[in-house]
Amino acid sequence: MATIKDVAKAAGVSVTTVSATINDSAPVSTTLRARVNAAIAAVGYVPNPVARNLRSGRSRQIGLLVPDIAAPYAAGIARSVQQVFSDKGYSMFFASNGDDPVRELADIARMNDHQVAGLVLLPTCRGANYARNILSAIKCPTVTVDRVVAGAPFDCVVDDNALGARLIAHHLLQLGHRNIAVIAGRTGISVSDERLAGIRTAMAEAGYPVSDDCIYANHEREDQAFRAAQDLMSRQKRPTAIVTVDTAQTRGILLGLRSMGLKAPDDVSLISFDGLHHSAGFDPEITSLDQDIPAIAEAAADMLVERLETEDTAIRTGPPSHRRLPVRLIVRSSCRSVSGN
């Protein structure tokens, strides 16, 4: 393996000059810089990023932690975040924790060992004292995406869930739906709580509050949504529309309907907050919100880079910033009008 001494010998310069070129720790002329870079390529030298961080006191590495990298939303965020940070001159470390807060803390410790400059975190928000545990573990500026960690002073980028709820409610009301059901996610997670609260508020303001027995909280898994669909559609008074908050729930509802010989939108309309269904091959195509993944990644990167450039330590010097990005409703074929019923 090539060393910095090999680079210096090939370039005909001192080790100090090579180090200054790599780390930007001292002025180097354009001619010498070009010679050193050519030597680096010729001998195949790869700088040790951790050692480089220790010497320079600054890192060009960012950590990204997600609950499930296979989930469409997390995968989309990972692709976009990597591209944005690459364009800004940073490299990435990735970790997927299976929505396990213990693994999440272990991944953060490994990121600390690699001396990452900052973290982009899709937090699990699981377990007692989550905010306290995550705060004690994180040693660098951090931006959360999709979920707000209550009690933690992190910058965050999330969808405007209140706006999304109003768009969904307005669309259903225009189609004549008055009796709807909501398959909600895990309580205690900001994105699930905000979406459920938003739908309840929007429908109540229109004069058609959602009945408590039509709200299925903590139904985040596909099998739970499957059973909810069977329960709802076995009632004498069925809902005319079902709202889901993510892809797993949508899949579960469709499978539950199919198990009963039913189909959306013929037997019940289906609409979702999660805007990634177009890539999932659902039949029918799901009317849903459009989540601008590249814009979320860009906003998260901008926030984190701003912290990195204005703060010398993980101790923040200003209040956290919360950005809510607008969403729009994409009308597809999973809802039908019931105005004549």
C-alpha cells in the first residue's frame, strides 16, 4: 500500500508539502499542487480519513442513519443526501438499524469513532428517555429528517403534515366522503401524530369528525393494516374511504380488501400521505401526497453545512431550525365519487 513518503518521492517534494496539499494546512503553489496530485494518482495513495481528521481538526465525512434502508422513503433520502453532500465535497457513512434504538446508539458510536463532521438522522424515536439517550450519544451537529425528536435541540426537515392533511380531507370531501377511517402509525412519533391530528382537525372543521372507532392507532405494520381492513369492511356501516400514512399500511389494506373479494375504489376509496406508491406497482394506483425527496435532502444538507461552517463544536450557538416543506396531492385512480350515494 502506498504511503505519503512514496507520494513525496514520486513528486520530488517533501512529506510536509504533500501533507499541506492533502489537508490544505499551508499554502502550496498551483504548480506544486498539480505535481503532488499527479503523484498521488500515479502511486495509488489513499489518505487515511480518520488520521486526516485528527491532524486537521475537521472532517469531510457525514453520517446518515436510517431505520430501514430498504424502505422506499429511506432509500430515496439516502440517494439524494449522498448526491447533495458529494456535490458539496463530503463523503458519506451509512447505517441502517432495523428501527432498533439500541443498534441506533451503537451506530452513532461508530460514527463518532470515524470522527464524522455531522449526522443526518431519521430517528427511531423508540424507548423511554429517547431524547436524553440520543443527546448523550451524539457528539457532532445533527439534522433530523421526517421526525422531530421532542426535547432535543436538533435542526429538522419534515413534510408540512398539516397541509397534507388538509389536501387529503378536501379531496375526499369534494368526492362526497363523510364517513372515513384512518390507519395511523405509531403514537409518539411526530410524523404519525401530526398526520392523524391534521386529518381529525380538517374533517371536524368541515363538520364531519372522524369517529374514534374508525381510527386505528399503532397500526404501522402491513399485517396490522390487513386486519384493520377486514374489520372495517365487515361492519354494517362501512367507511367510504380509508386514509393511510405509509406504504406498508397501504399494501396491507389492499391485501385485506382482496382477501374479502373487495377492491379499491369500487368498494372503498383509498388515499395516503406516503407519496412513493407509484414505484410500488399497486393496483389501483394510489392517490397520495407528493413528497419532494430531493428538496428534503437539499434542505437537510444546507442546514447541516451551515452548522458546520459556523460552529466549531457540537455545542450549538443558535436555536434549532425546523423546516416544513410543502406537499401536493397527486390524484390517481384509488378514489371515487360517492356524492350520489
